[in-house]
Amino acid sequence: MFCLFYVARRFGPAQPWADATVSAMRMIEPTKPLRMTPRRRARQASYEALISRVLELLPGGCARPPRLRELCRAVGVSERTLRSAFIATLGMAPARYLRLRRLHLLRAALAIADRHHASVAVISARFGYTDQGRMAAQYHALFGEYPSETLERGLAGPGRMGAVRRSD
């Protein structure tokens, strides 16, 4: 099963979130590889090209998170095709990938923010979070700490930036 680490390796570290997502891959175990027939190889190649186009469309910073329907319309495929491509290539549905990506971007922003002049609410609002309680619960479930702890610790913390919990 592939994940965010595959994206960072396959599509390059040009994305600013690539380094933050490398540790997310380590939480998912690879599955037994299927026998690659020529048809499967061709389908996988087209899925990887599709994923590459979708990743180019995603905002690199604090822009509004894209809706799945908008991504499908932009690359000219159905939601079912996009979902199949994400599952075959990354091992997860597009909605889950977008949620994990947004949480990793939020975590990176909290880690580099000035804790004296920024708040979790302001930073998370830039990433499109309106329900602070739900965001904090998802954040804690994934990283094992609350967003306020990341903001307080910053980058100089005791090596917790690489720790990621397995989320199913």
C-alpha cells in the first residue's frame, strides 16, 4: 500500500509539504504486490500521470482546500476514476489524502510560527478549518499531541516532529 511517502519520493520534494509527509508513509504497511500484467502496468502508469496532474493543482500554502468535484473537473475525470487512481497509487481515497495533507501542512505551519504572536485558531483558519474541536481531535489522533503543544514547542522540540500515529 502506497501513501504520502510515495508521493514525496515519486513526484519529488518540489512540494513544500513533501518533507512533512515522509513520516506518514512509515505508518502504513506495504501489501503483497500483485503480478503486473501489461494491462495493469499501463493502467498504473495512467493513474500515476493522473495523480501527478492532481498534485500540481493542489495549493502549496494556505489556500482554501479544493473540493473533490473541483479536482475532477480540472483534470477531466469522474470521481470514481480519481478515487480508483488514488487507491491504486497511494492506497487511500482522495478525501483521506487531502485531509492528511492538510493536517501535515497545518503541523508544519504551527511548528514554524511564532508562539508569542500567533494562535492555533488563526493558523488553522488559514488552512480552512472552521471547527477547532474537530480539527484538534483529528490532529491529536494523527500526531499524538494537540496543536497547541506543537505551537508551543516549535521546531526546537524534543524530536516529536517525526512521530506520526497510524490512522485507520
